[in-house]
Amino acid sequence: MKLGVRWKSREAAAVALEEPISSLYKELREWKSVEGLLVHSSVILSIDFAKAQILNRACFGKPIYCATSPQDSVPTTATRAPRLLEVNAELEDVRMFQLGLEEAFFLTSELECICICRQIPEGRVVLSKEEVWRCMQASKPEFGQLYIAYAHLRAKQWVVRSGIQYGADFMAYRHHPALVHSDYAVIVMVEGHEERMKTWTEMQAMNRLCGSVAKTLLLIHFIPKREGIDLSSPLCQGDFVVEAVEVRRWLPEKSREESDASVKPVLNFAIS
Amino acid sequence: MRRADVDYGSDGSGASELSDDDSYDYGGVDDTRLRFRFMVEQGSLLLREGERVVDLLEAYSLVSTPSYGCSWNNYQVYSYLKKLGYIVGRHNVPWTVSKKRPPMPADEVESITSQFAAVKTSEGTQETNTACSQLVDSKSAPGFEVNTELQGSESSSEMKLMYDVHLPNARFKKSNPGLPAFSLCTTSSRPPHRLQVRALALSLEGRPLKFASVVSDHVSIYSFDTIELPNLP
């Protein structure tokens, strides 16, 4: 079983080791309640350059490039729309950031660095954690189970991004994707309600896809501790046991030598 | 099940797997049937029933007969690994039965047989774990006669530990095979459930476990190992 980190370069390794994810979490915790606007399936932040940098380095969300984006933040490949409005010089420093639901909930619930609000006719109203959970669950039915897996990985300082490009729920990295190759393509499986990986064909397809992009398939199983768990509350997180299973295809043509690690016994058998 | 009278093939091709050691008795060793069919396929064995030579087609149909844990899919897995040079034996069945050692008492054999046959990997019931732990406690020691009459009516949809696989090794000794590199479970048309993997892994006490899937003629082997994701800095 591969234990080492796959850095993209020696310089990347040095950068990552100098700034571990835990240090970025510490910086985020020092924010004073930044407001995030819940818009159906995303949360939008309006933040300054320094905060945007931290979110980028910790790999939460992505910037939205718009007419008010400062010149330096627009990528060279993006076409710049002509400005129709006079832009206040002070706003030049404002960056618009878009967070996914899981990312936003983690920032508000675990790191407590943002508070989420919603726009109503009377103005903006700040939502409680339970209200945020319910709104997110309403806009995305699988939000609850995806969030538990997301939070499980993030709490261990793994960087977690959307896995849609690979047909998975998430991609898990040991640090920023610019510095390290992804280790895992993550699929969430809820005991008793598994919707994926039910046939060998699908297992083979996912494994093939993962193999072609040098990642391993990781199944995260949720085992309910009791019957009738209410997914409409964030407290349901404590009602599941989470177990991670690595799925690997063994190729006998390549494993004939005694020294091959793929047939070594697995040392771990623990539930987190 | 008719007993195969073995003829060591007149074409002289291939190396015989059967040892010259005369202390071996193959009458009761269960995976012999599998090996014989393979050797017929490789052209290094002629199987006779009385005066008649059993042809390859008939040998194939014999190996697919669902008795003693045989099935066409199981045979394909065996054949696939054997052709790549791996040493494959039936799980928990000794490679040899030495005539020098006294046979195991009949009631102990019967007890192990019924426990082995009773291991059905159902959806993670307590019974499964109990049966597995009983198997662990009463593990077969080398040197006794095993007539493990596996249930003849076992369907191929049950998931069970089928083979112990050793890496290719010219110095492999049946009298002292050592621990297998891994044990292999053959599966039905679906991947194993988490609880099935757990039950089988428990019975192996942490030794490597893999699963074979056979779709038509394509054999793939997977492992489903539970891991503890590390806390990163």
C-alpha cells in the first residue's frame, strides 16, 4: 500500500511543508464573521485580497471573475468585459468568492469563520446552523451524507474538492492540488441505501478511470448507529460510524515478484 | 463422484505437478480434482475412467459441476492464475496428506466440515461472525485426512474463500508451503458488501484477502481493504 505523498515537485513539497493545512485553518479561525450569501446551491463571499489568498491556499471555493474583479485577479485566458459602471477605487480590493455547500458549512460550523445569510425582501438575515443545514438539504437532497464525508476528511486536514470531473463525489488531496497529485477519488456509500458500486461493471469502470488518472478509489461507508436517523439536523453527524475502504485492482501479470507491495498484508483494520 | 484413475499422460508435455514422494495420498485431497482438470487442459494429463479416456470437453463439464465447490467461474479463476505461474490451492485444504501421520478423529472432521459448509456470507449477521470465529478456533492443522464434503448444492452466488495463492516460486514445497501471499474469494455477479468483506477478513485474521470477479471470460481481482486515513499536518 502506497504510503508516501506524491508531490508535483521538490519545490512544491517545500511550499507545502512550510504551510501545512492546519496552519491555514488557524488563520481562518481568526476571521471575524465574514458574511456569506446563500444562493441556492452556493454561498457567495465578498472578501478582500488577503482573505481570498487564504481561501485559495486552503482550497475552499474559487474566485468569481466579474467586471469588478481587480485587474491582477483575472486570469489571462478570460476575456475582460468592458466596464459600464464607475468602480469605486476602494472596491478594487474586493474579491467575489463562490463556495460549495459542503465547503461553506464546514467553514461556518467547524472553523466558525463565516456566517451564512439569506436575502429576503426586508434585507439580509443571518441563519442559524440548523437553518443553514435545512436550506442546504432542501436544495441538494444528498447534502447531509456528502457533508459528513467532506467534514470527516477535512477534519484530518485533507483537501477535498468536487469529484464531478472524475465521476466521483469528491477528490481528496494531501495538500493543495497545485502542489500534490490527488490520492483518492471518493465515493460515499450509505449503509442500506447504496446507490453506486452495485455491479462489477461499475466497479471496473471507476477503477479504470481512477487508474488512468493515477488515483485510488476510496469508498466511504456510513454505518448508522441506530434506526430512524433524522437527516434534517446537523446533529445527525454523530449518528454514523464512518469507515474508509480502499478499492484496488490487483494485476497478477505485474505482481509475480516476492517484493511486490500489493500482496503485503494490510495492517489497519480500524473504524474511525 | 467417480474416482479418477490417473494416467500420467503419454505425450510427455509439461511438468507433472504430482510429486514422487510416496507418502502422499491424493484420494481425500479436495483440490486434486481442480488440478487434474487443469492438467488435462494443459495436455500434461490423460484422465481415464476405466478403459475410456475422458476428453477435454467432458473434463470441462466435470469441473463445472457444482459439487465440492466447483464451478466454471471458479475454474476460470484457477486457470487464469495458474497460467501466469502462481501456485493456487484450495483454501484451508492441505497440499498433502501424509500417510505417516494418523488421521484426524471422525467427529472432529465432521465438526469442521459442518462449520465450513455453514459459513454463508449473509448480510453481516452475528451468526456469520460466530461461524467465522469458530472456524478460526478450529483451524485445520496439517497432516490429517480431510474429506471436506462441501455442500453439493452450493450455488455460485455465495461468496466464499476459495483459494490460497502463493507467488510463483520454483522452490515451493507441498510439504512446507508456508503462508499464502493472499486468500482469494470468488464472488457472484455483484461486488461484495462491506459486511461480507469484514466477515471474511476476520476469518483470515488480518492476512491478505482479495476478491475475484468473472464476467464471461474476463477475470479481475480486487482488494477491499479498510484503512485508517491519516491525520495530516
